[in-house]
Amino acid sequence: MNILKNITPGDTASPAREDSRGPIVLMYHGTAVGKPTSQYSIEAHLFKQHVAYLADNGWQTRLIKDLACPELLTPKTVIITFDDGYADNFEGALLPLVDHNMQATWFITTDCIGKYAHWMGSNMPETRMLDKQQLREMADQGMEIGSHTCSHPDLGRLPYAEQVDQVRASKELLESLLDSSVPSFAYPYGRYNADSVKALRKAGYQFACSVRSGWSLKGSDLLAIRRVTVFSGDSTSILARKLAFADNDVSWGKLFRYYLKRAGSRLGYTGQTF
């Protein structure tokens, strides 16, 4: 059964109106050479397949900062983002993107530039972070470099003053390093509170990414941008379903229940919720 046969980029289980939907924003992390230890990282060869799939199927890539003008983005626009700033992204992600004339946005934990991701618990090739020269080269290739705080804390657990320090200092360091403005941010662990948003506004950010799945919505809060998570082992088939449904869970069981519910709705069935 080819459940994807008649799915278009606007077909989704989300209640969002089609005319209010912005582009899909994908969230990646590491692009490991071998089998990754984290469920949030994928093998480099698999990311290369993802990029080739997007190119072969007419998808265009843009940057988080391009959400400032969503009316200029086509229905088949995808925004690729990477959290943390792992060194394996330089060859495993940057090179295939450049080969296909595509772009992506990276959110960098500035205390760890050229070091290791301390929150991952061990120093190994998979937790090595991008260095300053690599970040400059990426920016020169048309990639967007955004902030992911200084030390990757759970912002919601910090006092307001410390949150301000985390988001402001990381922004200032990146702007000095790249000699350009840094308007974009991603919340570590996807967790934040009202003080976090206030701190971002105070620091001058215009965009911030959450980890809540769904479509980016035109006219919505640009400091709470939704993203769809890409997990270790996600095939191009799974990627296709995530692009169609803007959801982290695109298992066949969930899709079957969705189509069953939609069929019932078309037949006027208002009884049991599937």
C-alpha cells in the first residue's frame, strides 16, 4: 500500500491551515562517520542520501533568518538546522550541502568551540566540536551561524540574569568571530521559559528554534519556531514522510490512524475518535 502516493508538501495531520504554513524546519545534530552513539545523530552517508533526496525531488533550502520574509519562500522550501556544532558536520554535512548548492543553519555552543561537548559525558571523535576556522569557512560558504548559548544549559533552570549572560555573550563572541550579525538562536534541550524569551529580546535576537514539532507558521512567534527532529537511522523514506506530515512520529501505525480518521470525517462519521 503506497500511503504516500497522493501526499503533497501541504498534506499534514497538523490542524494548521495550509495558507498559514511556512516551510518545514528540520533539526539534525551530529553526522558521524560510523554508527552514532546518540539517537539524535545520523551517519554521514545517510545525511548525504537525505541531501540527494531533497535535490532530486525539487526541494529548496533556505536559512532560519529567511523566515523574516516567508512570502518569498516556495511550498517546497526546507530549512536544515544543526544543533550544538559537532566537528563531524564539517565533512559529513557541509560538503554534501555545498555539492548540491544547498544551505543550512548551525547553532553553536560557544564555550565548546574547538573542544568537546561536555554535556555528552566523554571526549571522543563524535563529541569533538567545530573550531573557529571551520565556522568562518562555513559562513563564507553561505551557511548561517547562530547561537546555542555559551555552555548548553537548561535555560529554564537559570535565573534571568544568567540567561541574559548566556545568550548575550555567545552572540557577541560569534559576531566578533564572523564579523557579521547573529540574529538566530536555538534553545538547548528545547527548554525555556518567559525569562528566556525576554533575555533573547534584550540581546537582540530575532529568531529562536524550539524542538516542538510541526510546521513553521506564517505570522507566528519567531522566537518559538517549530522543528521536526531527524533521528539516527531515519531513512529517506522516513524523511519523505516527515516532510509531508511535519511530525517527529511518522510511523505507519500513526499514519494509518490518521487516514482512517480522515476517511471517517469525509463520510460524516462523528463517533469514536481514532
